[in-house]
Amino acid sequence: MGFKGQTSYEHQNNPQPKGVLLVNLGTPDAPDTASLRKYLREFLSDPRVVEIPRILWLIILYGIILPLRPKHSAKLYQSIWTDKGSPLLAITQDQQQALQAHCDQHSQQHISVAIGMRYGNPSIASALDQLTAQNVRDITVLPLYPQYSGATTGSTFDAIAKALTQYRWVPSLKFINSYHTHPLYISAIANSIKTYIADTGMPDIFIFSYHGVPQRYLEQGDPYYCFCMQTTRLVTEHLELSQEQTKTTFQSRFGKATWLQPYTDVTLKALGQQGNCHVAVICPGFAADCLETLEEIMVENKQYFLENGGETFDYIPCLNNHSDHTKMMFALIDSQ
């Protein structure tokens, strides 16, 4: 077995650069069936994502899902694809550039910022190669999932550990596994809501919609549900909103198993039927707008609300590359 490594070294006491690895979920390379099949195969083969017996799941994955789902998913991605490509990747690149500029201006030492996707490109392995090629031996990993879950943050750790099995000289690592209660994160979310209220007015209710996971993950010890509820509570308190003005829901369920509830789509249908005319949805669990926000929330769930009697549906964008977000990320890595 061969290992990656460098063969030239500096023997002077020069300051060593530090590195930051921003990690997000990932995206297909293109909005076509072949790219979606490749992406979904990698994503849905992760045992952290789908925790059912491997043999049974592989039969389902290769026999049903991969032959059928990529074509449908490709159409959804085509509806949000931009001139820059995948919105998730383009926004993550903007975040990397903004954080790099902020580090250059405010850090007392040189910091190199790289991005890696858990699934797809650029890969986590390529990002680690990029950093170590710059002689970075101290890396802070920031998975862009505010609320820890084994299916996201835990899987990121797995991927980094696997990539580093190829290294002869493993760098020093600091791993940020959540920031769901960080004051700057809470204030950044709250500020985006304040801006919305100033521009649009107060809706009947704010929906805090988080990506769902199967209910059994919570029952088996995953803290994700509790972390989501903490985030909503802290933002609500920051804004001095009443409990009646906010509701926490979960979106993006898949399959027949029970997932975290209440479900976003079911809730929006009910709110419309109950006479709520105006709702605003925010997705604090997503660091960048993506398919789940741009299509699932802004198109599909908006339609559910309007078809069931609702009148006004607004979506409050993710933090993306807002300056509040950049300052929060810098504070997280600077404290390590």
C-alpha cells in the first residue's frame, strides 16, 4: 500500500500556515440522468445515511431507486440550475472566497480555506490534498451543518478519516461538530428574519423547516431533533416572538418509515385550510440554498399552501455568503 507524502521539508522555524476545510453535502456534476445516478449511488450507499441491512438496501438501491429516480431528480435539478452550475456549489465557492478574504484581513497568521463535498466534486480527499500541498499541517474542519446529525456531520468525519488513511503524515485536525447555539449563528438567522419583517411585514406564522431524518435515529441517540428545537427556541427568544408565531417542521422525507414530525408539507396544507393567509418559511439547517430550499420549499411546498387556502407564501433565503455568516464562520475557526 502506498501513502501520500511530501519529500521536501523546511528546517527553519517559519510559521506554518493553517487550513480550513469547509464541507457541504454535495451536488451532481450536471443536471442529467447519468450525473444524478452517479451522485445518488454515492449518497445513498453511505451507511450513515441509510441505516438498514446492507444486502436488503443494496437490492432496493440498485434494483429500484437507481433505475428510476435519477431521471425525475434530474428534472428537478434542471429547474434550479444556473449559469454558474449547481447553486449549492456556486454558493459554497462564494462562501470560501468570502471567508478567505476575511481571514486574510483579520487573522494574525496565514489561513488557507478549501472546500470539499461529502458526495460529488470537489471531493473531501481533493480538498485535503490541496491544503497539504500548501504545507498545511493544522486543519480545522467545519461541516456546514449547524445541527449535528450522524447522517451529515458524522458522515463527514468518516470521509475525512478514510481519506487520511492514505497519508503518511496525518495533519493535526480540529473538528467542529455543531454550532446550532452559537450566538453569532443565532443572531445571523435572527437578522435575516428582521430584514424580512422590515421589507415585507409580519406573517401569520414563521415556519422553521429543517431537513428530516428517520424517527428511529432520534430514538437511537442522534441529537439532531433536539438541536433543531434549540435553534428555533433561541432565534424565537432573540426576536421576542411568541410560541404561537413560530413552528418547527421537518422536510425531505423519503420512503415509508416514520420521520421526524411535524412534516413541513402536511403543516403547510393544514395552515392554509385553517385560514392562515400569510406564512414565511426559513430553513436554518441549510448553510446554502440548494434543491431542498429552491425547489422543494419555494415551489412544491408553496403550491401546497396556496392550493389549500393560503394567500401569501414567502421564503427567507439561507445565510449563504452574507457577511453575518462569514463573520460567524471566522469566529468558529478562530476559537479553535
